[in-house]
Amino acid sequence: MLDAALSALGTLLTPYHMGMLIFGVMVGLLIGILPGLGGIVGMSILLPVVPHLDAHAAFAMLIGMVAVIPTSDTFPSVLMGIPGSSGSQATILDGFPLARRGEAARALGAAFSASLMGGLFGAVVLTLILPIARPIVLAFASPELFMLALLGLSMVGVLSGRNVLKGLIAAGLGLMMGTIGAAPAVTVYRYTFDFPYLIDGIPLVVVGLGLFALPEIIDLLIKGTTISDVPGLGRGWWDGVKATIEHKWLVLRCSAIGVIVGFLPGLGGTVVDWISYGHVLQTTPEADRDNFGKGDIRGVIAPESSNNAKESGGLIPTLLFGIPGSGSMAIFLGGIFMLGIEPGPGMLNENLDLVYTAVWSLAFANIFGTGFCLLLSQPITRLTRVPFKTLAPFIIMIIVLAAYQGTRDWGDFVALLLTGIMGWLMKRFGWPRPAALIGYVLSDKAESYLFISVQRYAFSWLLRPGVWILGLIIALSVGAGVFWQTHRRRSGEGEGKGT
Amino acid sequence: MILGVIFAALLVVVFAYGVYESLDYPLLAQVFPFWISLVTLVMAVAQCVTEARNFHLRIEDVQADFVDLAPDRSLPPDVVYRRALGYLLWILGLYAGIWITGFVIAITAFLFSFLRWEAKLNWPNALYLAGGGFIFVLGISWIMTLHWPEGLIQEWSELPWPLG
């Protein structure tokens, strides 16, 4: 095994293979920076090149691309409050307030170093877990995946603070938006109002941009200032790196979350940032929690360390089972087929060196990606000092163009505008948008897995040990939330009486 | 705050429709949306009543006590709504432009006019930046093989790339 790992490293270190890796990294960084574009677009761009390369170079290029998207997508999330791609939605909640306080460089430094650590952690875990991954992946059938979707939904409670009712309603709204389109179990089109556009549902890109990007643009325009409220660029990126080192255990825990969520096919990476954001909230003492959502550096570190780690997790089912965990992995799978390689358990015997090329590419891509992003962070941060009215039309241009790539239909424009208005009103009237987004992302998965579970196992799925374990985790997570709530209320009352 | 009540009431309508519409679906398609919208409907009604009771509260008093970006309450509401409507019209204008002239022409015109009249840049700067945006769109679309929506003009006539 060590032989294969070292020979893969030797192959990757040749100028040709390194060059392809760096080319992939560049494409990935560019796609990450552009809001709304994600791994699927990147894979589609690079796929035509694949037949001209040898297998190692193709792996280096494709994995290099996909590995750094969650690194550079932090730029728009932190600097403009716009999700760079679906894996960095939660980064907005604290990254953007930091930028507005003039601490964009610090937020970016923390985010990039957390991304790097998450990515490297993921590569290490991938190496260690490969020999034993098969039984673990197989232990997760539909019932367990359904419970995982529920675990994701339970984060709504954590994110809703004292407004639990509003949080639940918002989540319900998201769940209902997710039911638009074809039903998973039977051929029925639900809530489509006879618009052909709605048959496939509203694309996640459009919902993400609508709920978060458009409202932010409008609000910043209304205020008519610059993004950063204070003059100067604030503390440097090095402070952010130090913050990441200080919170190293948080980085490790969230990286582990990232790998686990990434490697379960079917859940996909779209919720991993929210799950780790919920995790950091839950594990922070109540008294220390008030700053979240207003610019707490831990709220940047948590999602950023998990979203890079998820990419290595996502490679496990793709390589070992030929089951892609996400859209970009599905196209990557296509690339593997084009190279004449059959993904599956045989990869570990016949193509072990390629598997290690994937691992090494992940590690190197994360190092290069972080390096480039840190170099870019100081100049790009200057954008927060540009009057927003000059910046706004360009941002609108990019999100309109990105939203149109959703389905290339006029419906994307309409959906972007309508979800944008909804997001703006929700923000204005104090309804938590993260809850709606989590509900939307998990709706389809929760419903599909529930149906498959019931049809496959009737009600005996409730007796599976995995379901019990996950149920216990959910109960603990919700219970802890309720406990903190009542605790806080009591202590709040106590203070009130004292004065 | 009357608008907060209206927003909550709108949600009640949405979920009520969700329940009503799901009644027509076959059982397997019905279970999930029916129960979700029914449960959420009950909660939305409760929330609507709460909002109506707090009718006298001003929007400044509504604290976003949860994890989301905090709304800015520094401007008076009428200014906020007037400006929001103005920017909504800008975006609708862009959409109308795309519908008629296609994406490339419309976005360039949008960039220029927004920079000139909203951001109050002078003519040369607005032209220069809009031109930069035009080139950026062409470059990025070429590299990433992005698609643009076509407008009526493109339907009626054969324009050369990038206009067509």
C-alpha cells in the first residue's frame, strides 16, 4: 500500500501532472469566486479535456478543481454576503458581518486556513478509511439516510434562537418549496400551477441566490454606503490564521463532520456547512453565544473546515461503489468511465495507485488553493471599500447570469426575483432564512428516503440500530437546545428580578 | 406593525393552499406535503395571532433573535420601502431589456445606466466600466460555455456573435 502511495506521489510530482493539477486548481478557484457556479459547471468545462490526458493527470486536474471550490467560494460569502456556492451558505452568517466591521481580511484568513486544515484532514481520513469504508457505507441504507435528513432538519431548532415558532414555520416553508415538482414516489407533479418550469422544482442555485444574495444587494443599495462600515482594511489575514489555530479542536470536529456527511451518498454536501454551524452553536456555552450571526470568527471557521473535508468524503462512494454523492461527483464518474476505468471495490486492487493520486491531489490542491486565496485576499478585500452602488450592477449581472445556468429557462429569472422578494421580506420581518433553506435542501431527500424505507422495510426500519443511534443523537441535540432555551429564559428572568 | 401581520397572514394562505391542493394527490404523493403544510398551517395561524396582538409594535422593536444577518433598522420604513421598490424596478427593467434585446445588450445597457444615473459616475467612467462588464461577460461565457437568454431581437433577426 505504501508502495502505491509513494509511486502515486512520484507520478504526481512530475511537471506535466503538477501542471494539470494547477490548471484544475485555477479553474476551481475561478468557479468558486463566481457566485452560483459550482462543481457541476467546473466538471463540465474540464470533461472535454479528459480523453486527451493519461489517467493520473486527469485525476489530478478534476480533483484539483473540485477540491478548491469550497476554498475560494468564501470570497463572495464573506465580502458580499452572497453564497459563493452551496457549501458556503452558512459562512455568510458571521463572515459578512465581520467584513462590514472592516475585518474582512481576518475572516478570510480564518476561512482559508480552516479550509486548508479541513482539506488536509479529509485527505488523511480518506487514506485511512479506504480499506474499511465498504461496510461503513453499506451500513447506511435509506432509513439511516432519512434519520440523517432529520438530524439536518433538527438544526433548525438550534438556529432559531428564541423564535422557535418562526424557525419551524420557515422550515415548513422550505420543505413545501422542496415538494414543488415531480413527487418521488409516484408520477404526480405537485404545486406546479401548470408551469412546465416547475416540473423539476426550483433549482437550489436559484433559491440560494434569491434568499441570500438579492436581499443583501437591495439592503446595501438602500443604505447606499460601502460594504465595510469602517475605513481601512482592518486586521490582517494573519489574525484569522491565528484564530483558526486557536480553535483547532473545532476545526477537527467540523472536518470530521464534513468527511462523514460527504461520504454518505445521497445527502450531498449542500447541508454540511449548516450542520457544522449548528454544531458550533450547540457546543458553545450559552453565555458565549450572543455574538453568532453578528461576526463571531468561530462561525466562519466551522463551516469552512467542513466544506473542504466533504470533498474527500465524497470520493469514497464515487470510487469504491460508483455511486456519486453529488452532481459534480456524477460528472467526475463520467470522466472516470471515459478513461476506461471501472469504479468499484476493484479500484483498491487494480487501480490503487490512482486512488492515491486522488488522495495526493486533494492534499496538494488544498495547499495551492489556500496559498492563492491568501495572496488574493488583501487586494480583493479592497472591494469592500468601493461604494456599493458602483459594485451592485456587476453583482446583479453575475447572479442573474448564474441563476440562468440553473435550468436555462426564463423561469429561473422569475424564480430568482420571487425568492429574492421573499428573502427580503423574511429578513425585514424577522423570519430566519437559514431555516427555510435547510428545509428546502432536505425536503426531497427526507421524503424519498422515508418512502423507500417504508416500502422496503415496512415499519421494521424503525428497529434498525443505525436509526436508533441517529435518533438518540437527534434527541440529544434537540434536548440540549430546549435545555439551553429554558435555562436562558430562567436566568434572564432572574436578572430581571434582580434589577 | 401591519406589514408583519400581512406577511404572516400570507404564509397562512400559502400553507392553507398547500393543504387544499394536496388533497387531490394520490396517497403516496400526498402524505408528505399534506402533513407538512397542515402542521405548519397551525403554527402559522398561531404566529399570525401573535403578530396581530403585537400590532402596536414598530418594526424597530422586532428583534431578529436568531441566527441570520441582522436587518438594518437605521432608516425610516417609508424610505426603505420606497428605495426597495426603486431597485426592484431596476431589476424588472433589466429583465424587460433581456426579454427584448437578449442578455448581452441588455446587461451592458443596464450596467451603463445604473452606473451613470444611480451610482452617479461621470460618462467616461460609466462607459469604461460598462465596457469592462461587457468584456467580462463575453470572456466568462466563452471560457465556461455559459448560455444566455435570447431576446425578441435575436428571434427576429440573425445577429452576429456575441449579439445573437
